[in-house]
Amino acid sequence: MIWYRLIMTILLSHNMRDFPLATFYPDICQVCRRMSATPEEGFLCAQCRKGIRFVESPICKKCGEPFPGDVPMPFTCGNCVQQQYSFDTARSSTLSVSLMRDVVHQYKFMSATWFEPFLMRAFLQSAVPALWSGGWDGVVSTPLHPVKFRERGFNQSDRLALCLAGQLRIPLMNNVLARVKFTQPQSALPRAGRLVNVRGAFQTSRDVCLSGKKLIMVDDVMTTGATVNACAGALKKAGALKIAVWTLARGGLSADLA
């Protein structure tokens, strides 16, 4: 109930015209369109919710990429060996496959905000226990460029970060980081192109001092890690001591994990 009250506070803080009437009536699952589902469930029925897959070990100790099979000891994946990331660790709550991939896409690009309670619970279920005792100083979300924010009407990473900060009882530092470069959609680019695309795209505020701060960087989906790495680099440049990335979903997965 605490999660639900927090999520509904976010929803009600926005103009009601931003949310279609179908969001509130009828109580039907917005995926299968057959089974009953309530607003508290994010209009997603119990049967459809079985399609969510949470990230499980074994995972890379640096970027959190999951691997099939049994790996008995901590390991670093090949990408992390080759790429020097600015973040210290990255983890994701779910796999961006099947239902989760489709729901996140509708949420971000089709204003399907009725899925928000479901998405927030899925994110918090893994993130909160893992981060609870970390001694964090604040939560930072991946910012949108002002043009994209006006087009979309909201930043999904802001909402994830707000819920996480509330659960961890630490500050939401939403004025620390800005996207200063308009970039192409990362999903349309290969790995090398994604790294170039976001280079220099983020800057911290001129008067911000992050010296010695331990921060949680929140985004919705991590694929190559290029975006969150660019954000972490800007935060480290401003003095941050440690950056732990947490995302709702992990994309770019191999077929045997799908």
C-alpha cells in the first residue's frame, strides 16, 4: 500500500487530461483485454504479469549483464574488460523481453501511463532491497532533452527515480544533471554509434558540488550502457565518488535469455 500511495501521488500531480478515461474505467487488463485488472495493478492481470522475468545470477559484477548457465564465481564480461565505464556498478530489475519490452515501449512512446503502478513495483522489488543499506547520498535520473520532454510530456526516468528515492528515504537530486545535446534515438544505433551519440550530451549544473557523494543513477532501460555511462561521467567529473546505476529493464539480451 505504501508503494501504491506513492505512485498515485505521482499520477495525481499531473493534469488529469493527460490520462485517458480508459486508464480508470473499465477495470480490464490493457494487454490481453480479457481478464480483470485494477488501477493498483497497473491494469495488468495476474496471468499477464507472469510474463515478467526478473534478472537473476549469474551476472557481470560490473555492468550487471545476465548470462545463461552456471558461473560459480564473480566475473566481468568481455564488454566491461574492453570498455572503461564511469559508473561503478550497473544493475537492472527485469529483462527487457516479451511483456516487459512491450509495456515499457507503450509507456514511453504511447503515453500508456496506466501501466505505471506495475512498472514501479517491478523496479522497486529488486532495487530497494539491493540499495537499502548502501549509505547513498541521493538519486539522479537520466534527463531528457527539453525538446523530447515537450514531445513526450513526462520523463519516465524521473518517475522511477522519485519512487526509489521515496522508498530509500534519500534526496531526489533532479536539478543536478541536464541533457545539453539533442541526440538520435539510441535504439536506432549500433554499439559504437551509441557511444559517440551521447558523448558530451550531459552536463552538471554549474553551481553543483558532488565531492565525495555516493549516487544512484536511474534510467528505464539499459542496453549497451552508453547513456548511463555518459551521465555517470558527468557526475564523476563534478566530484561524485561512486555511481551505482539501476534500471527498470535490461535490453540487448542474447536469444537464449529471451
